[in-house]
Amino acid sequence: MRVFTAALATETNTFSPIAIDRRAFEASLYARPGEHPATPTLCTAPITVGREVCAREGWDLIEGSASWADPAGLVARATYEELRDEILGQLQAAMPVDGVVLGLHGAMVAQGYDDPEGDLLGRVRDIVGPDVLVCAELDPHSHLTARRVAAANFFVVFKEFPHTDFVDRARDLWAIAVRALKGEIRPVMSVFDCRMIDVFPTSKQPMRGFVDRMFALEKSEPGLLSLSVIHGFMAGDVPEMGTKVIAVTDGDAAQGARLAETLGRELFSMRGTFMVAQVDEKTAVDAAMAAPEGPVVIADVWDNPGGGTAGDATVILAELIARGVTDVAVGTIWDPIAVQICFAAGEGAEIPLRFGAKSAPRTGSPIDQHVTVKRLVRDAQMRFGESYAPFGDAAWISFGGIDVILNSTRAQSFDPSLFSAMGIDPKSRKILLIKSTNHFYDSFSRIASEIVYCSAGKPYPNRPAETEYRKARRDIWPMVEDPWTARD
């Protein structure tokens, strides 16, 4: 067998002011054919897993380019088209192939393209024809469009949020693909529209139990190959935004439709109950100060670079400073200019510094402090499951009992190694202020005495009923209470 694989991925917050060009992909990941490292990024596991599978099967794996950019705003049209055409040209040169296995995210939006993944998959299908297997792994925070469903044989989606399972789901994707290519099964994809948009952390109930039930059904239901939930991405203002359920069966579309609808209606019945309770910055600081021991993790859930925000909001930090709180470590505040100033000053320098709150309104005010530059690290990175996430050139600054990591590449706070990479022992601090909605939970919960989820400022459009969408559908919950009878 000859199988082509490649990856092109980012998550687009269409409300973010931070544009994405080719440099943004190169800063995170850009690997030419065969150059992808052994360790995958979030959306490139189909390549690294594909190497293992094809070596075992004795098949030829033809690798295309792999590109990933950290979430932000719209992708420049020329950048998307260049990266897309690069992969399409590689596929054309590899023809004939028996299958195409892609790593995508599913929430990319480019200038002039509401559905880049649908555009890419449609062009892939045009090249390979109707009989070649085409499949992809997706992030659940994506948009499942009709164009994508029509172009692909099947999708497998991360089940966990935080996305600790992206390698496992890539193995599931390849397992189905291998059986299909050998003629043992005929994957058929069925989709149910849940007519809602919500946030579904799997680290707590009720979503934990729902995902566990999906795993159990995959093992017990004859003919069922895979179940997935597309959570949707509320910061993506596109026409087909929303939550959907995917069932992949062995040739039985009716079985898949029945399972997808049953699970989808169950999800809808629990709407509004999934997200953890959030408090404002004053209550968050009160809770952290009152805790008998640390580290207490304050998660700045909506200034999350993983959702396309800048990661430079200062609302919670300003509250900590105003209250005179000490024994605090902050990871991170995105400010490439402040990082550059710190590198120019050098380690040990004591300098006046303004940092943070440069990117958007309602994210606080810049912080002005006389700081000590404690440590400087080029190309810093932290762990994220089996992978590593870069956060660029970074500076550890200190003032008044507070340590702050300034970074030049936006990245959410995946793991405590964010701090240890800079020389800070996260377990030694009473309070850790981080920026992440839920991806932090798996690793930080292992060291935290308490976790406080804080909604501070307004860096992210986190209330869909109030968001000023221009393209997104309005016939879904919570825009309307009863979407089953709503009309456009």
C-alpha cells in the first residue's frame, strides 16, 4: 500500500486581533516532507503514528509537509493558499496512492475562506478520486461542515478535553484506515447536529461519564468503529459553528445515525451544566489567600492563548499587586517587546519595565514595576503530554514577592514545566497564576492544593447568546431556548 500523510492546522478565533502569517507557522511548527520530529504536536500525530503503522505493515508512507500555528486570528489568505497548495502538490506527485491520512484541527479560518479544511479536503478528493480512502484526525474544538463530511470517508476526534489523547486517537484513526485498506471493513460516517454550542471539559462530570460511555459503546456495540463529539468553537464566527456527534460504523449508516442522535440528544439535555463554576478576580484572590497551603492554581480561563487570545491580560495580576499578595508565580504574560528589553538588560539587571495588556480592550492596563531580571531563556518550551510546546524567548522577572514569566511566543499554560524551564519551582509558591481554560488540568491538578477558575475581563467571546456574530447560525442554543422549533 501507498499512503500519503500531511498536516495543516491552527485554531482561529475570528475575534482575535492577532493575524496569522507564515512566520506564525514557522515559529510553532513547519516541517517539510520527512522532517517532522519523532514527537508530534497536537495535530500532527497522524504522521508520527503513521510511521509506526506503515513500518509494521510494510507499506510505503509518503510524507507531505506539516504545519501548525498557535491559535490566533484570521490566517492570511496567501499563507493558507501557499501551505495548502504545497501539500496538494506533494499529493499529486505521490499519485497513485491507496489512502490519505491527514492531521487537521478543524477550526481554521482564513481571509476569504470560512472553511479551509473543507476546501483542502475537497481538493484532496478531486485529486485522488472517489475510491481512495481519505480520513483525518480532528480537534473537538472545530467546525464540522457538510463539505468536509462529503469529502472524507471518516474522521476521528480527540475525546478528551484537556486533549491528553491526541496520540491515542491517531492510533484509532490508523487502525480503522488499515482495516479499510485491507478490505476488512467499509467505514461509513453518520453525523447528528446537536443544535447547541457549549464548553465540555472531560475532567469533570457530566462530560467525564459521557466520554466513558462512548468508550464503552465502541467496545460493546457490534459494527461500531468510532464515536466522536465535535464540541464546536464558539470564538469562530462561521456559518456551521456548533456541537455535533459523529458515529463511524462498518457499512451501516442507519446504525450510525441512530447512535449519533441518541448521544446528541443526551448531550443537549445536559446543556449548560458542563463548564466548571467561575469567579471574578476579587473572589479568586480571596480564595487563594485563604487557602491553608499551596500551590493554589488560579486559572485565567478566558485569556487563553489556546483559544486565540493574546495571553497578555493583567486583570488578575493587578488585583494581586493591589492586595499586596506575595509568593506568587505567573506563567505567562505575552509581551515580546518587554522580553526584548529584558534580554538587552541581561540577567541580574534591575530595570523599570512596562508589560502586558497591549493587544486588546478589556484586558486590563499595562503593569509598571521596577523589576529584577532573574533569568533569560532562548527558545523555551514546556511539556504537553507526549509532546512539547514552545513559548519562545522568555524572561523571568521579579518584583515585590511576585515572579512573572514574560514570553515571546504565545502559548497557554499546559504544564508546571513551564515554570521549571525558567528555574522556578512551582511547588514552592503559594499561588500559581496561569492562562488556560482546561488543558492545564491534567498536569497542574497533580501539584495543586486547590484550583480556582477565574473569569476576568473580556478577552474572549465566552457568552454566545451575547456575542455579536455576523456569520454564525442563530438557530442553536443558547442563542434560542428551543432550537428544535427555531427557524433562521
